Amino acid sequence: MKTTNGKRLASSHRWRAGCAAALLLAAIACARGDEGKAKSAVREFYNAYLKVRPSGVPTKGQQAEFKKVMSTGLSELLDEAAQSEDASRDPKSAAPPRLEGDVFTSLDEGAFAYQIVRCDVQDSSAMCVVDLTNVNQSGGGGKVSWKDRVFLVREGNRWVVDDIEYFGDKQFMHKGHLKDVLKQVIQDGKEPV
């Protein structure tokens, strides 16, 4: 009797360990699948970015390309910032928009290439580190490279870009977050030029 119960107990432990291992492997596979989907959303965003290459707040027409891969919240902020830019300027004025330069990267001149370094996924949010590159206009044509962080959220069954942290390590680069810049444009738009 003792031997039979011991065998049953050992068999039960092996079965539980096997189930735990299977669950762990399934969770890892699911996380890798989410990481791949998050990377795909970042890739779609930067491909749209390289196609449009907006300066300042993207126009309504330019926004159409981005909205396919942006969160509802970020899309609404872009709309409001674009409306603020349009409403606060006299169309006859030669004054530049309130915000000039690239809003989607740390560098005013923007990026010409990107590479996704990694994505960290946690439940319904993710953060991806992206290497960005431009050509140094003043330094003999060499490359200027930096990293920005892209924050994603899950909307429905897909990953979408929700914010960008300007993470460039050069003194002349933007710092902060895209959403904060857009909120500032909206706030500044309430004041006369």
C-alpha cells in the first residue's frame, strides 16, 4: 500500500509540474506574440512617418496616415492641436506656426531611418525602444543617431501608439513627451499670436 500511494503521489507531482511547464510555455508564446504585434504597430507608425515627414503639427490630411496606428487619445490631441494652430493664425500672416520642426522624434529635422531595438509588453500596454538616424547637416554629413521610446496601448484587439518619449541624448534635442507638446500647443493656441 505504501508503495502504491508513493507512486500515485510522485505521479501527481509530475503531472502538476508538467501542467505548470505547459502553462509557462503558453504564456511565453503569448507574450512573444504580443511583442511581435507591438513591434508591427511601431513599424507601421514609422513607415507612415517616413512617408509623410510632417513638420510641426501634422495637417488633417497628413494625420490620416497616422490615425490608422494611433490611439484614440493621441488622435484627438493631434486634431485639437491642428485646429489650435489653424485658428490662432491669421492666414494672411507670414508668421510661422507655433510649432516648427518634427514633433514625432527628438530631433527637429526628424529621422530618415529607424530600427526597433526591443519592446516590453505588460498586459494592455507596451514600451518600445527605437533607434533613429538622421544625417548631420552641419558636421560634415555624418550620422546623428538617438533612441526614442514609443508607448503603446491595446485598443480592441490591436496595438496602437499612444505617446512618444523624446529620449535623445544630445543637448539640442527635444525632451519630454509628444502628448505634453501637443497639450502645450493647444494651450498656447488660446493666447493671441
